[in-house]
Amino acid sequence: MDFDYIVVGAGSAGAVVANRLSADPRNKVLLLEAGPASHPWSRVPVGFAKLIANPAANWLYSAEPEANTNGRRVPVPRGRLLGGSSAINGLAFVRGQAQDFDTWAQMGNQGWSYENVLPFFKRMESWEGGDDRYRGHDGPLKITNPPPADPFCATVIKAAAEVGIAHNPDYNGARQDGIAMSQATISSGRRMSTAQCYLTPIRKRANLHIETGALGEGLLFEGKRCVGVRYSVGGNRREARASREVIVSGGSINSPQLLELSGIGQPERLKALGIEVRHALPGVGENLRDHYAPRTRWTVGAKGITYNDTARGVGLVGQALRYAFTGKGLLGMVAAPLRAFVRSREGLEAPDLLLGWVPMFTEAGPTGPRIARESGVTCYAHPMRPESKGHIHITSADPGKPPAINFNFLSAEIDGELTVRAVRIARAIMTASAMAPLQIKEAAPGADKTADNEILDWVKKSAETTYHPVGTCKMGNDAMAVVDPELRVHGIGGLRVADASIMPTLTSGNTNAPSIMIGEKAADMVLKG
């Protein structure tokens, strides 16, 4: 099969790239996705709880054990269906702050400052209200957020004010600082994944071919130019050729995996696996970063406040009916309905810590998390721009074998210090006088853990990621960069990477929104040549 463009991976960025490239009927575009077209639970917002451990729509990766996870294999869920992780994530919409992108530009990535990327953020979103200087109103991606009327959330907002954290009605606007209800990729009670917003409306385009169940096995080359993709469907090998470009959008795990399977990476590592070295790029798979987040837990003595009281037994039937008629309630909820962007100390130019609240306790069930009997709330707390860096590398030439993920969490001392500070701020909010009517008590880490080393020890035993891996095909011009500021793979023609793996550093918050922006900007660069 011959195409103008091939996009490998139909996730948060890849679906966007395929949409924009195929808008011109003269461009023949192939979009490859390893997973299925959809899953019934993906459209329902709370479906993230049903998909977090579901192999039908999730790669279900896990990280290698390490000392700072107390020898645990931390789960690394990744979407495996059209829409990728945007089809299974917690739905929070967080662009990040201007400083994130200005930092990228200062690192030598011309064209990636906040001023440069803002038009793409505006182009992609449909948002009611807000400041027109910062928000878009006509894009394909519908973004909403509820008013701070929920009793629990309203109480926490009051408590945050008591410790100096003000309410901010639009953290994706002029400034990120403050506490706010979570903006979400939800509209009319339905998940707004990139599959729903960027692919469903264009499925009938004659020049766009979408192939699901297509596992990328390797890239095809003529000399130092990428000319196509080798993939398999149901065990049957196929090849497709691209006359213009191949855009790899597999995400931070699968994009470096495909490059290494294709002979692009660290030569000695590839040779040891029997893979012919096509091009030496030592940065492939390096620079891995993620948010390592402990979940503080608080019991709630007041009745009817959390979903543990209102969504169990008969209450769950009521929630289902409420969702059916209004699209709201538990089934229409973003994973963490309330979040705060705060500063670890005075004198900082912008927030460096993130706190997020989930108004219930959950417990492990046979098919994923379920609502616990005990009434409580969870507050995760972590630094937003960690310095610790890990790596992802293949361990086999078999495309079906998952790569080894090593986060190297807390290897940078500052990350541990900031994590402890975030936990202390969570405690300050949850023990403020405004919280007294809810009869809150600390369950984890436990009020007896007061010293920094005690808190940090608890973090190592219990923290998980917030599912934001980035950086493994880093953008830049230094020796460890994989792509240039145009997202072209260094030293290889006809090949770009467009997804969260190109981020040089983590953005301040959830990574779905900036990944979609990367897809928009990548498509624009491809079309401009």
C-alpha cells in the first residue's frame, strides 16, 4: 500500500495529526492503531475505573522494581485503542503554565515558547467563557468544568483560602496559581477523547485509511530515509510505504520502542539484541520523567459527603439514573474533580506543586478499583516538574514484548524534598478550621508521621505515578536529543515523532492537553514542509 503520510499510533497526538493531514483531500493518509476501534466503557467518564486494568483497551505496562518504590512494580497503564490514553484517562484538562513552554524554548527549541504554542491550544478547544486572549471557542475538543457547588469541593476551597491558596476559576487562562474545579474533556456527560473529537467526524474521508489491530514492528528505510512501516494484523505481516513522511505517535513507551526495533538508538544495546544499527542516537529511550505521587487518605465522619455514602448499593442505582437523565454525578465525573496548583515556598515565579482530590475511598476489585465501604477522600500531592530521570528500552527484538521501564524516582534529592512539602500542604488544607464540619481524620500517611524521613519512607512504600510519562524521544539539539524543534528525527529523513515523548521536561500538570497541542503543532509543521 502506498500513501503520502503514515501515522503510527492513534492516541492523543496521532489522531490529531491524522485529522489535520487528511483535511486536504490530495493527501492520502494511513493511520495505524495497535488496539481496537473502541470500548463500551470509554464513552462514560467514570469508565476510567473500568479501563485502568483492562487488557482490552490498555497495554498494562509496569515499571521495573527499584529502591525508591520499595521494590514494587508500579503500574503504567497506557491506552490501546483509538484515542489512546485520551480514551482511558482521568479526563482532566490541564495545559500547563507559560513557564513550561518558555523553558522549552530557552533550551534551544525555537518555536515552542508559550506565545508560539498558545494558538494551537486555542485552535484545539471549544470552551465557553474565559478570556479570548487565552481560550479557544471553536475547536473540535469540548472542555467543560462544573461550578464549585459540590459540598465537599466547596468546603476544601474554603479551607485552602484559610492557608493562603485562593480560588482560580480558570487555571488554563492568564495564570495557573490557585485551587479550582477540574476542567475536563467531558461534554453532555460523555468523554471527549481524540477518537471522538478528531476521528469520528472524519471517518468517511476517502483519503484517510484507519487500520486497527495493527501492531507496529519496524520502520522501512532507503539509506537514511524512512519510507514506510512494517506492521502485523492478526499475526499477518504487512508493509505500507509513505512517499512524504512517517509520523510516529506511539507515546512515551511505544515510540522509543519502535525506534529501537528499527535500529535507531544506542548501538551497543541494539547489537546485543541482534538488531542491525540503522542510526546511532543515544537519547532514544532516555530522559523519562513522570509524576510520582503519594495519595494521602482522610476518613470523613460526616454522612452523605463522599461517594462512599451516596454511590453504594441503592445509591449506585440512583447515580446511574442521575447520569442517564443529566450526565452528571459519579458516572459523569472527572477522576479528580478538584485540584490546586501551589508554590512550595515564597519567591517562586509560578506554582511547582500539584494537589488533587478524589471524593471517595476506593479499594482493589476483581476488574479494577471499586467504591469502598469506609467513607473518605484521597488527596494526591507531588512536585509538577521533577528532576529525576529514568529510561525505557526494549529487552528483545520481539515487538510483542513490553520494554523495560525504569523511572529512577526520587534520584534527584529535590524531588523528595518537594514531595514532602506537598504532603505537608495537603495536611494544612485538610486540617484547616473550614474542614471541621466534615469530621476529617488522617488515615495515611498517619498523623504520627511528622519527620521528613518518615513521610518520605511512606512515599516510597505507597506512591504511584499519575500516568504522565514523557521525554523518551526528547526534542532539542544536544547530544541526547532525538528530534529537532521541527520534530524530525536527527539524522533520518522522512521521519518525525509527535507525542508526549518529545517533551524535554514535564509540563505542570496532566499531559493529555499538551500532547494534543503537540499533535496540532506537528501537523502544522508537516503541512508547511
